[in-house]
Amino acid sequence: MGWNLFRQHRYPEAEALLRRSVAEGRSALGPNDLITVAAMDDLGITLTEDKQLTEAESLQRQVVDIYTRTLGLQERETVKAMADLAAVFMHQKKVTQAESLYRRVLDLDRQNHAQEYPDVQIAENNLAQLLSDSGRNAEAEKLYRRSVEITQRVLGPEHPETLAAINDLANALSDEKQYTESEALNRQVLEIRRRLYGPNAPVTESSVYNLACLAALTGRKDEALSLLREAVEHGYPADPAEVESDDDLKSVNDDPRFKQIVADARQRTAASP
């Protein structure tokens, strides 16, 4: 139940249940029991996403240590826990530690012939994101393309992880000013998300927002503002300040229509319960 709540982004509720699970596991089964450690891992992931990073790091270090001692480095649970710890480092902007651990994860996965596990693809995508944030776009693009190829083959072309991988590749290509391919990929993802999740879902509107940014970057101001209004009116992004500070939208910042879109978004946000 805690994990299902986490997947719905209901972090405080998830945290409460997972803390209970960890406490009861330690009491009834012991601190090194695999059920207890699995609950610790889930709690650590939840705390990471909820930005409680100091405690998340402590928990994930414990999980890695216990799995390493009890299962060894060949087991998938150990490698996944290492990837979860690397994600904490990534959130903490500990770039060197995160990159080192992600590369260790991928080396172990290759040794264990587990490159096509979904959680491995998440780790590879996170490493690509880290490289992209560090300006190493060519390296990031190579990893993103590999991730797209594998997720399409293993999970299918419309799986959420596949769509996320395509979206990440599209963003990397936009950063490299490869706008034509980036736009084609974003439109592909948008079409599938509209069909699967509906036109108003936040994940759908994130694709609309990406297309607005691409239109702005390529000088199509009217199209950019139209797409931006659609995304923002449906609540994406949730914080209007993100729109104002987005470098991809600089070319339309001075347009009165842009200022009105932001003002309307602020008004809706203030009126929300």
C-alpha cells in the first residue's frame, strides 16, 4: 500500500506506511531480514522524491551495506539499491559520487547479463541525465538512444518507461540544437500520451509544453504561445515561476501574451484550494 501511494505521488501517506513497515519488520523479523530491507529501500526512495535527502542517504547506505553482505554483488536487489543510492547523490548534486556509482551499477549489470531489466534502464537514463546536466551532451545522447532502443524492445513502444526514455532523448537533442528530430520525437510521445492518458493529464501537457519550447527556440512565436497557453491552462508546470525562468522561452518573454499567460497561471494557482 505504501508503495502504491508513492507511485501516486502521495508522499506523506506513503512515508507513514513505509515507516510503519520498516519498524514492524525490524521488530518482528530483524534488521537484516530481506523483507525489512526491502521496506527500507522503498522508504529511502520515497524520502528521496520528497527531498528528505539526508535521511534518504543514510537509509540507502544501510540498504546497500546489508544487501552486499547478505546477498553479494551479483544479486539484482544489491545493484538496484546501489542505483537508488546514486539517485540520492544525484538529487544532492554530488555529481562525482553519483556518476561513479551509476557506472559501477552498469558494470555490474553487464557482468550479470541484466542490461535489459527495467530498473537498469532507469539507472542508465539517470546517468544520461547527469551527463546532460554536466554539459556532456554527446555521451548523454548515446545512452538515451540505447535506453530508447531497449525499452521499446523489452517493454513495448507505449510503456510509460519507453515514453519517458523517448522524452529524455528529445530533451537532450533539443539541448544539442537538433530541433527537427527533437520535435518529431515529442510529437510521437504526445500522440501516444493523448490516446492513453487523455488530453488533460499532466504527463500529456508536459509534452505540449516541450513543443511550446521548441516552437519558441525555432522562431515560431504564435505557435509557441498557443501551445504554452494550452499546457499552462491544464496546470503544467504547476509553478508559474518555472515558465518565467525557462531559458527556452526567452524569445517570447517580452510578448504581452506571454505575460498574460503567466499572470493567469498565477491567479489560478492562488485560487486553488
